[in-house]
Amino acid sequence: MTSPKRLVVLVSGSGSNLQALIDACADPAYGAVIAAVGADREGTFGVERAEKAGIPTFVHRVKDYATRDEWDRALTEDVASYEPDLVVSAGFLKLCGPRFLEAFPGRYINTHNSLLPAFPGMNGPGEALAAGVKLAGATLFICDSGVDTGPIIAQCAVPVEDDDTVDTLTERIKEAERAQLVASVGRMVRDGWKVEGRRVRLG
């Protein structure tokens, strides 16, 4: 039996995506273990979830470093020390720098609450509502140096209802996003993946 692949998960907030991965990794058949959880701020519920599950944690706050590059170096070194096969941004609200991206090429993934390339940035559901689209959704992608611009791993559509608010649409997207994240990470660690230009092939 092959050894489970190692995940490092980065969080900034409550860690609901992290919890979904913790629950999935409890089943040996899933094929992964969470080696560590990192955060960019103290006192997050995400870190609390990790500690409750017995997972090592670390925190690197940007304001504790003289420059953004020093923060990026410290984060990169800490993540690398856990020898991850895959690094997962699960609501991590900081853009990592070139050093980090070079250390984990094709292995740093993020999830976003829109059907990219539509509505990148911080307000995907609100912009989807304002645009009057009938389908919103979630995208899992490989991180590059842009904002929500990397090669797409998976997408799922979430219908926009006539009476949706930003809050109700966001919540339904979150549910679909969690399921997609767990399913896609599971496929990646069990079957492998390949990045070919703008395409990501699983298996």
C-alpha cells in the first residue's frame, strides 16, 4: 500500500474547508494526511480546529517582518519543512510571493467562489449577482503569480435563484466548494496530476 500524500493547509479564518479535509483524511482510503496547518494571523478558528485534531500549526503574520519578501521566505521555509506533496490554500487571504511559488510549482492550489475567469478577486458572489448571471459556482485552480488566474483543476456550477442575496448565494457556493475541494484533492493524491500549459489533467 502506498504511503498517504502529505498536505500542508493554509488558512486565515474559520477553516470550514480545512475541517472538510480533516474529516476526509480520517479515512485511510482517502490517501492523504495533513502534515501541518499554517495561518497568517493569530487566534483563528482554523488553527484551533487543527490543534484539536492534533495537527502541527504555525503562524506567520506579515506585520512581524520588515518586508513582504522576508515574510514569504519564512512561510516558504516553514511549509517546505513539512515536505508537502500538495499545499492547499483553504481561505488563505494572502498572495504568496515568487519564492513560495517556485518552491511548490504546480503543487499550490486555491479555491475561489466564482466560475473563473469570471469574477476574480474578493467579491465573486456579489459581482455575479450584480451581473445578473444565472450560474455562479466555485473553481479550484493551481496558483500562479496573478490573482485567481492559474490553470483550472475543477469547477462546479451553482444556480443563482431569483431571491438570492449575497449571503445566501455565498453560503450555497461554499457548500459546493467544500465538496469539490475534498473530491479533487482526493483524486490528485490518489491518481496524480499533470499541469500542461493552461490544462490540468488528473490521473
